[in-house]
Amino acid sequence: MLRVFTAIPYAWLFVLFLVPFGIVLKISVSDYAVSIPPYTPTFDLAAGWDGVVAFVAALDFENFVFLTEDDLYWKAYLSSVQIAAVSTGLALVAGFPIAYAMSRASDVWRPALMMLVILPFWTSFLIRVYAWIGILANEGFLNQFLIWSGVISEPLQLLNTPVAVYIGIVYTYLPFMILPVYASLDRMDPALLEAAEDLGCSRLSAFWHVTWPLARPGVVAGSFLVFIPAVGEFVIPSLLGGSGTLMIGKVLWEEFFSNRDWPVASAVAIILLLILIVPIVLFQRHQARERAA
Amino acid sequence: MVNELGFAPWDDPGAAPLIRIERVSKRFGDFAAIDDLTLDIYPREFFALLGPSGCGKTTLMRMLAGFEAPSAGGLVIDGQDMAGVAPNKRAVNMMFQSYALFPHLSVWDNIAFGLKRDRMAKPAIADRVDEMLKLVQLDGFARRKPHQISGGQRQRVALARSLAKAPKLLLLDEPLGALDKKLREETQFELMEIQEQTGTTFVIVTHDQEEAMTVASRVAVMEAGRLVQVDTPDRIYEQPNSVYVADFIGDVNLIEGRVGALGDTVRLDWAEGRSLTGQAGGALTPGAAATLVIRPEKIAIARDEPTEANRVRGKILDIGYLGNLSTYHVALPEGPVVKCSVTNRSRLSRRDFTWDDEVWVSWSDTAGLVLGA
């Protein structure tokens, strides 16, 4: 009976992750064709064993080779990783103090603060990104306010710049940073900081020697939760970033829907997955080693 | 016992105290956690702060550590006024009730933590940590993390860590509270041994009176932010200065009445035409309300009328069998129930008394203490 229950999540993973991944992988080694579906070969059961042989023979890695030939792709990957990394750093800088303040707040305030962090999720992500257009546009709220308060005389060009993309990504994924950091800080016994002070730490060095190492698992988890979706982000760069921001999610979208070149698009997706999986595996190895030590 | 070796600096007017607490108060809003408290603690003492929860003992300890500032009064440690001195600048270390071991650091690094903050040289740190590990008998556990050792071992790590910097004063906040009874008793003696070996002044906070009696050179019994009695364990037990102390420490019979004749001993009229005698515990006025305090182990139980000064007749209401001891609850016809504990020198099957037996309970005229209400 227990086996059946433990099999359910594996079955779920198999059906909803491995099968689609297999399909995408197959398309990535297919060739572009003007047909429905827009690639060849397709699997033909009626042809029997010969059909299988012919099918496998028709698969090749030329789409992956193509990705190395056009510098658009590696530049898009690099720029995505860079934007995601910077955004993750910014989210940490913004999120850590919030999480810290939440963990120090009185029990009366904590549920309310937690609610404020989660509240944005109650509105559609798309609408919230559109709202940022209203804020960041040349005649938007932010520029109006800055001109009104006399800080600037000419509106700042914010929309359709990388700055807007950073603002959008940090804003959107901030709760994913705050919550795990908060969880790890909340678990911390406040007596640990007193013990550190008692043993000769100043407030600052107590933070550095005690709070920070204990928050690190939360910081790492939060960083992954921000970094991974940010690398493949498509909506925010296309709505806020304009044409100047190159991100792989946008390239992927264009391959699929503008060029209708599903095999190249699939190859882009597979490489993106590899880029994300490698650091995760390395990180988990590191965690396992640290636990064993 | 420390006392029997003649260690009693509190009786020596020339002795300089390590800690002077002078008219210290601590208020949280309207609540006075510490109320105008004055106390001297001497070097090498093992001093226990004893009291029920909320009596202010923890607040007093946290003021010594520097985590709380007094609202009024002065605190001097080793000749230095502690006003405005941060916890990390005091030659005082604390062993926390939760132990507060750093979960991300090994046993070794936990003990070395304070030494590293002092920027001690690496070989010196290693020597000191090894010395501490030996002191608490944890030599083989240096590389373990706190979650990989038992509760008793964690307690020792916490002790080693707080002693590593060789503080002038070590504060112990309910240090044995998380241990089971047997381990606690063993650890009490180890604590005393370590205290003697290191010569550190220990101040321990506890709500466990047995623990305080066992380890301490002096015990301070606290109630509502005030000291009720500060004395050696034997005097706290034998010569309590109030009914509160008598009742808080150990088991006790309290018989209420009025003070009769005063002399070498005091007569207490406690029921119509009936009186008991005991030692005077403080100034008494004839006719005033008073309480006779008598410990159960000082009472004898017999079938035939004894010759002792205090003897009353009653009926056995209940018998509590504790293995080594039996406690008889004897109901007197006048109302009070007297507890009397007797060592079980013969086997249970040969016990002389049983439920509802008519018996005499008796004690000498100096066994009890008459305390003003």
C-alpha cells in the first residue's frame, strides 16, 4: 500500500516532466519542415522495425551546432544569466533586511507582515507587470513625481531599458527570496545572538558569525528560486525591456512563434535546461558533503 | 562542603566582594522585576538565586551579564562600575538555559568561539579548547556538531564554552533544567568539582531547591523582585527567617496559632487549651499570630504516648510510600494534618502502622521554629 503512495509522485514527475522533456528533446534533434507538425521525422508505427530504424537515422544534432554558429544565441544566454544573477543579488539586498525585520517583529505583527509579502500574488502577474509600465513610462507616475518634486526637469528614460527589466524581475521575485530567508531566520534561537555577544562579539560581528551562516541555507534557496525563473524570463523583458534587452526567453519565444522553427527553439530550451541544472547539481553535491562533514 | 572548610567570606567584614549589587531596581512598565535589591557576592562563591518563576532571578542574572540595564541602583563587578558596559566588554560569561550552542559550528569551534573573538593566537586557542574538552570529559567529540551529541553532552559543551575565556564570573541560567533526574544529580557534583578546580565565581539561577541546596555555598531565596533570605543552605533549611522560605524549601508542616509565653523556647497556643513549643525564629510579641514550622523528618510516630515536649494524637489519613521513606499524614482532631516521614528500616510487610490507626506524633521542643506571621 505504502509503495503505491510513494509511486504517485514519481508517476506525476514522469508524466508531467519526463514525458514532455522527452518530446522536446526529440524535436530538438529533428529537422525543420513546412508541415504539421513543423518538423520531421515523425514516428510511424505502421512501418514496423524498419520505420524505427529510419526514424532514428533521421535524428541529428545540427540544431545544436547551429546555435554555436550564430552569436545571437550565446550572447542571449550570457546576457540572461547576467541579468538573472544581478537581479538575484539585488533581490537578496532588498529581501534580506525585510526578512530580518519580519523575524524580529512581534508575534502580533508577523502574520500581517507575512500577508503583505504574499499579497501581490493575489493579482495576476501580467497585470502587475503592466502596472509597472504605467509607473516607469516617460509620462508615468515616477517621472511625474520626480519632476513635481524638482529632482529632475526632463523625464528619465526608464521604460525599455535594462533598468526596467531589473526593477520588474526584482519586484516580481522578491517574495521568493524573502520567504525562505525568513524561514531560516525565524528558526534561529534569539539566545544565540546573546551568546555571541556574551562571548565577545559586537552586534555586527555577531551578525556575521552567527546570523549570516544560519541564514545561508535560506539565502541559497531563495537565490535559486529567483535565479532559475529569471534566466528564462520572457514576459518582463518583452514588456519592460524593449528591443535593447536580449534574453533567451524572448529568443525562444521568437523561434517558436515568429520563425515557427520548433527544432531550433527546442534546442534553445534544452541548452537552457542544462545551464540551469548544472549549478543545481553542483549545489546539491556541496550540500550533501557539508551534511556528511 | 565548602562551608566546613571554613570558606565564609560573607562573615568576614574585611573581605572584598566580587559583585556589589546596590539598591538595584528593574522595572518593565509598571512591573517591578527587581525591587531595591542589595547583595554582595564574594570571589570563589557558588551562589544560587532560587525562587519561583517570575520572582526576578533571571532578570538579576541578565543584568549581571549586561543584557538588561538596571532602572535604578548600581552594579559593580570586580571594582568596576558596570553602567553602560556592553555584554561583550564584561569579564562575565553565561551558560544559557537553552545552551545556545551554535548549530553550524562543531563542538571544537563552539568552545573556541569566544577565544577567536579575543584574537588569541591559534596554538593558544587549540591548547585552551583541548583543556576545556578534557575538563568536561568530551575529548572524543570535538568534531561533532551540536545536533550529533546527547543532551548531557550539549550541556557540557555549553559549560566548556562559557568557561573557555576564564571569566571572573560565570552565570548559569537553569543549567541542568533540561537533563533527566539521574543525570542532573551526577552533573551537580561535576559542576561543584569544576567550580573548585577553576576557582571561578559561579552564580546559578534555579527554581529547583534541591539543586540550589546541593551546589551552592550560599542561597538567595527571592520573591517578587526582593531577597527574602540569603544564607548558607543549612541555615536556609534549618533557620528559615519566614514562612515563605520554610515553605519554599523542602517539605514542612505549618501549624498556625498565637504566641504564648516567651522564654528559652516559645509557646504557641494553636487550639483551645492546647500548645506546642519551639525555638523562636526572630522577634515575637506575646499574643501575636505566629506559625510553628516543623520538618516532617523531625517528627516521630508511635503507638504509645511518648515523653517528648510536643506530642499530639491523631489518626493516620494517608501513607505515602517512597521506597526509602514513608510519609504518614496524620489528621489531628483539631483540624491540621501533620506530615511525618520515617525511614523504612524494616520491610514493608512488617510495617507497624496502617490506615486509620490511632497514633501519637511527637517532636522535641527545639525541633520546630516559631515564626511571626
